[in-house]
Amino acid sequence: MVMMKPHIVLLPCPAMGHVTPMLQLANRLVLMHHCHVTFLHFTAEDDHRPHHLMNLPSSVTVLPLPLVDISALTTCDTPLFSRHCISVRETLLRSLKPTLLQHLQQTPQAFITDMFCTQALETCAQLAIPSYILFTTSALFLSFSLFFRDSADKPSGEFLQLPGGCKPLIIRTADLPLKYNLDDEWYRYHINRMPKASGILLNTFEELEPEPLRAIGENSFYKEIDTPPIFPIGPLVKETEPVCGSREECIMNWLDKQPSGSVVLVAFGSLGRLCAEQISELAWGLELSQQRFLWVARAEEEKDLPEGFAERTRGTGMVVDSWVPQVRVLGHVSTGAFLSHCGWNSVMESVCNGVPLIAWPLHADQMMNATMIAEEIGVAMKVKVFGREEIGRVVRGVMEGEEGKTVKERVKEVKESALKSLAKGGSSYETLDSLMLQCRK
Ligand code: BUP
């Protein structure tokens, strides 16, 4: 009997850290789970297919959703995240249903929306399409978000306990987002809408976060607040990445000339910005560590580098302006560690390439990610006190110290379990496969 290919529609939020895992999910659904995929994407110009969509399998249908003008709904005081959320909301309210009605001949078997595009859940209900959410950070952060979704007060005390699986999940209050989760009406809005979905897909895997996953899946607390079933299907990480243009070629050529495992990649994600003092301390810290480095800085940050830094580190360090092919750099034999803000994609990419992390979280989920990967999973060392001595000590510790050896061994083990989980028979592969089987019915 010939089985029909399930048709899955994907909707990523327009931000690099959200589009990347959704693209990877599209690849996996087509290449490994025999699905037909329609990939919606927000665009400023409706006839333009952005560069990052070029690597999708040719069978994927790409549909643009032109972003609507929201100038009448915002003022110059509207925070950036709210502006972003309003623009997504207005576009979805006006364009999603007509776009689906115009382009889809038959009802798809499932619609997977980003965690920050939950307005799509109503459209799916109106069109009788089963809808799922892709949550793009850790299961631990999901459990925290669900637990505190109705709470108005920041918890006091050094630690807080979340309902667990076998044991409670313990979180440091110091690791809560600075702009506390629950102060942010948009974050709370999307988290509160999760029960409307048929399931939540997570960019993590069973072997990496067994306790948080068990907690959300089994603890009665989460059932009582109508948390839908969860599906850990990660890591959703690019397997290859092209080198684009002479600037990137030059970076890769420099890496080719460095000794194996000798370079620390330093990068703070698509949104991370350091202040002048942080730039200066980081530069001094890297010098003190006496390690080779490849530092992704912004043009405006480079002016805050200490005087003479470029001359003193010539040959051993490279500061590059704005962007590197991060996955490719992490996969390069010369890369020995990753000093990172611990955005969840960066964590997953580092782990999948067997590269230990030096954790310097900045905001949002990053503090919780950093503590978990350093203290629970053991693939990172954390910069605990801000300052050049500590940065130098931790960087050197990971690259050369005894503790670094343990972290390096552990990250190789976790890399193996990540690869296993994605292969046929592995936990993430089978979870996604059985979800697709369920969708076919
Ligand atoms: Br910087 C940089 N090249 O030079 P995260 C980042 N990236 O490919 P964020 C590059 O951006 P959220 C660079 O590989 C990763 O896929 C990197 O995502 C890529 O952090 C992505 O790590 C960054 O999740 O997103 O950007 O802060 O706020 O969603 O955590």
C-alpha cells in the first residue's frame, strides 16, 4: 500500500535564532520522514527569497508573508521586542488565513508554529488543521515558563523549586531573566496560549535534559494547567554551512593555519551586544589567557578594544566584524572551545560539534542555560565574576586545565548521544517519526 506523504506547514518567527531550527526541522521532515513541507516566511518584499532559504530541499514550497506596516500602532518608545511581536501579530491576523486558503489545495496534516507566533493557533482551529508549537530553547526554560506563567512576583531566596519528575527542578533566582519573564506581557501572552496547541516540539533531546522533560511530561502540575504533550526532537542544528564570499574564506583560511584544538571562538549571538567595559575586560582576559581566538565583534564594538590589542595579538587572534559561519567554525579541527552567550542554538551547535563552552550569559534564558550546561550537563565552565582575571582563568582552564579535560571528555560523550538520538532508532528520530505517523492517520 502506498502511504500518502503528510503535508506539514512550518511558520518560523522572523529572527535568526528561530528561523535556523525551523529550517533544520524542514530538512529533517523532508529528507528523513518523507513529508511534504510548506515553509512560510515573513518578508519585507513579497517576491524575495532570502539567502538562508536557498538551502531548503527543492521540494519545499516557500510562501511569503509580507510584514505589514505597524507605524500607526507603535511609538518611538515601543520596546524593540514589543514592536517585533506587534508586527508578527498584525501580519498573521491579516495575511495567514488568506495565504493558506489561496495556496493549500487540501488541509495539511499539521501546522508547526514558532513559540512567538501563537496567533496562528486560532487560524489553524478555524481551518481544522492540527497545530503544534516549536519551543526553541531548553526544556528547563519551558518548565520554568509554564510554572511562573501566572505569577506576578519575582521569587525571593537563593533557589526556587519547580515541580519535577523524580526530584524537584532547582533553579537559582540569580539566573532568572533580568527583565523578569513575567514582566514581559508578550512572553506571558505566548506561554499562556500553549494549551491551545496539540503538542509542543522541543529543540532538545531526551538524553540531554531527562529531568525537565520527565517533569513536564509526567508531573501532575503541568497536566493540571493543560500543558499539551511534549516532543523532544532536537538537536535541530545545521549539518553543513557554506562559506560565503572572500571575507568568510579568509576566516576559514586563518583557521586552517592554526594548530588543532587551539582556537577559542568568541561570539554572542545575533542579538548580543557588549558595553565598552565588557569589550575591554574581555580583550584583556583573552590576552591573559594566552590562547588563540576568533572573536566575532560588531563594528561599533571594535572601537572599545584596548590600545595596542590588535598589535599584541597579531598572529594569534582575529577579530572579525559581525558574522562568521558559526557551525562551520565549530566543526573546524582548530576550534578548541566556544566562549558564548549561551543562546540555545549556540549551545546545541557547540555540543553537536563536541566543542566545550565557556559560558558568559547576557540575558533572557541564557543564564539558566549557562548554569545547566556547566553544573548539570558538565560541558561548560562559567565566567562567574565579571572581569579580566576571571575571563583569563576560565578560558585557560577550559583549554589547558584539569577541569577543562573533564569538560572536553564530557562534551564528546554528549555529542555522541546527540548524534545517536538523531539517527534511526534514536530518541529524537523516533519521537518525530511517531508524531508524523500520528499525523498521517
Ligand atoms: Br554571532 C553569529 N554566525 O557570527 P542563538 C551567530 N550565528 O551563524 P540568539 C552565526 O546565529 P535567541 C555568527 O550559529 C546560531 O544559529 C549561530 O542563535 C548563528 O542566539 C544563531 O545562539 C544564534 O540562539 O538567539 O541570536 O541570541 O535570542 O533566539 O537565543
